[in-house]
Amino acid sequence: MGNNCVDQCSEPRAFPGQDPSRFLAAPAERCFDALRLSLTPTSPLGEKPQSSRSIAAERWQSRDEFLAILAHELRNPLMPIRCALEVIDKAKGDPLAVEQAFAIVKRQFAHMVRLVDDMFDAGAIARGGVMLRKERIDLHGVLRCAVEAVQPLIDAKQHQFELLLPLTAVNLQADEIKLTQIVTNLLTNAVKYTPAGGRIWLSAQGDGDRGEVQVRIRDTGIGIPVAELHRIFDMFARVEDGHAERCAGLGIGLALSRELATLHGGSISAHSEGPGFGSEFVLTLPVAVSGRASTIKLRTAPVIEALGA
């Protein structure tokens, strides 16, 4: 029953009054302005600067596009939430239908929270206002937390998922919430851009000689054109390759993840052999060194957990 209702809500419905996304319009504009200001290059010497009128016109057009995409992204999860609430209201005598409807609400609400968090964090980074609360943490907990957040999306698309972890703890000096946000963003992208029934791998392996650990997210998804790999981490980047899946999203998730990784002293790289060949994202982070230890020894034999269908 729950699935039928969600299917019926695949087309946007009119909400009474104004669009609910209006509540985020003002903060979204401030976020957009901060990002545009931080990313606007200065004209090199000898080049004729853009006229103030053309700059203003370009800015307003870009802002309108950004807000339109934001409204679309916020309306998408609102439709299934509304349908699920209708199911809950009408199926009080059907515990299974109510349980399925609650799962839909939780999944879509979590998506909205991640979207809003990313938007505000991107704006804060552009203004130089992000403060990391670093502490000694174990990478295992971060990865498991990210998987827990994305698991409903994995299940919904019936992906096969494998988690491969080192046998021993991998200690980092990091902001646990922000680091989880990075991995969650990368995992969400893998799920989103992999057709139903695909495969996704999340693994971590330490390099004791270099004093770092690499977190890899690999998928069998739609892939990335090789010519576009250099720009996918740019703010508002959108790859135009004919795939409808590419049209969704604000274009800030990867840019935000890269900036957060940099603030941790790490990096993110993307690899793909092209459309249809899947993608791999590699998050590299420094491992915490304790006391007088001059070398770091990590046992990298993986623990394999197979999840999903």
C-alpha cells in the first residue's frame, strides 16, 4: 500500500498556499551570495573587466537557477512524505503498511536534513566560518555511521553493498561529524548514480609508511566522462552527458566534501574510465600519531561485510 501511494505521488502536487521551500529562500540566497563572492575570480592585468551590468545579470540568472534547483530538490522528498502520511492516516489497522510508511518518512527527512546541512556548510566554508572540533576518533565508527545513514537508500535501490574494514583501529585526529558528512556524501553519490541492482564497495586501507589511510568508494554506476573529472569538485559543477540522473542536485556536495577533507589535512580524488564504467572516489587522511611513535603500523587485512540484496 505504501509503495502504491508513493508511485502515485511521482508527479509534483500543488501545496495549498506558497511552496514550502520558501522558508529557505532567504538563507539560500545568503549561501549563494557567499559562494559566488568567494568563487568570483579577479580580472588579470590587461584584460577588460566585465561590466557591472553584465556581472549583475549573470549573478541574478545564476541565483535564480540555484534557487530553482533548491526548490526542486526540497519538493522531491516532500511528495513521498506527504503520501506516507496519508498511508499512516488511512492504514491504522495495517501495521506493516504503517511501518513501511514511517521508513519512507525517515529516509526522505534524512535526505532533506543532509541537503540543508550541505547548503549551510558550503556557505560557511565560503565565508571562512567553519570550525573543526577535532578529537581522537576511530575511523571504523565514522564509516559505520555513514553506512547507517545511507543504508535505506541502498535498500531502496536494491544495491549489493560491501564494507571492508581494517582489522585494527585506525585512529584519526578529526571532527567526527564533518568526517562522517564527507563519507556520507560520497556514498550517497555512489547510490544515486548507480542504476538499481548495482554494486557499491566501501573500503579503508592504511599506509603505515606514509602515515595515512585511504577510504575508497567504488561503484558500478553510470561513470564520469574523463574530460569532466577535473571539474566535478567545482562548486555548482554539473556534468552534461545525457544522463537524467545528472540533472538532479545542487552541485555543492562534492565541492563541500573536498573542502572539508582539505581542512582535515587530506584530499579527495575521483577516477572513472568514462560513461558506463562506474566511478571510484578516494578520500586520503592523515593518521593520528601518538606520543613518541616514529612509525605507524596498520594491519590492513579487511573485514568483509556484505549488505543489501
